[in-house]
Amino acid sequence: MSVGLLGRKVGMTQVYGDGGVIVPVTVIEAGPCVVLQVRTQACDGYDAVQLGFSDRARGKASRSERGHVADLGGRRQVARRAAGAEVVAKAGCEPKEFVREFRCCDGSHGFEVGQEILADSLADVKWVDVIGVSKGRGTSGVMRRHNFAGQPASHGAKRIHRRPGSIGQS
């Protein structure tokens, strides 16, 4: 049983429902997600599973992000391993673009660091809650926000090229 799954919106399409009714649907690329960390009540004070989705280029990932998923072989890690100290398990994968935690109320649900979670885990699920983050566009004008056409670029137009103008009959 999956506690959560990360994904990305691919696009929109339509399917035919009962009676030939067209239903718009959103296509989502869900998974594969890698378990990067399992948080426990004893160690962290709460139970959670940390998942990562979509590989990030190694050149764009910071050293801390690379070290979170793979053993970098630093002097401190080598010294701790030589002394026999317990070293935190790493997922052994590429750095991930999206990293999120999912809280668990009853342990870690049997997840292990490095385990890959696929969309097949949702096969027996009838309903899902989808939470999304919209693309931020900052403070935008009417041409971007409402798809207005704008004003003429020439023929006497001055300083009103991207302004709304008239928006219809009153």
C-alpha cells in the first residue's frame, strides 16, 4: 500500500463516457518514485516516508542533495565507517528534482530506503486525492492573464500596446 506518489501533469485529453458523453481528463505521469529516507518515531520523533521523483542533473544538484541520495565517500563518512559507527542508509540513485515527505501514523508501512514505488501500487485504489501546485506567473497583465489581444503596434498607438482597452458592451 502506497502512502503517496509524486507525479507531473503531462497534458489533457478526452475520453468517451456512457452514452457518448465526452469527459475531459488530465494525463499525469505518476512515478516511479524512490524512497530516499524512512523517518521513525525513535530517531526523528515522527513516522514518515520521504519520496523523490524525476532525476535532477548532477551538475544542477548541490553537494548536500547529492549526498542525501548517494554515498560521496567523504572523510567523515570513511572515518565513521572505519570506527564501526552506524552510517545512514542511502538510496543509491540520482539526485531528485522533487522530494516530499508523507506522514504515516503506524510505522513506515514496510518501506525500505532505495525501494522504487510504481503507479501499479494504485491499481486497487478507487479514489485518490490529487494535490497540485500551479505555475507561478508573477504579476501579469491582461494579455497573459485573460488572453486579450492588445492594441495595434503602429498607426498612432502610443503606450497602450498591452493595455486592455474596451472589454465589451456595457
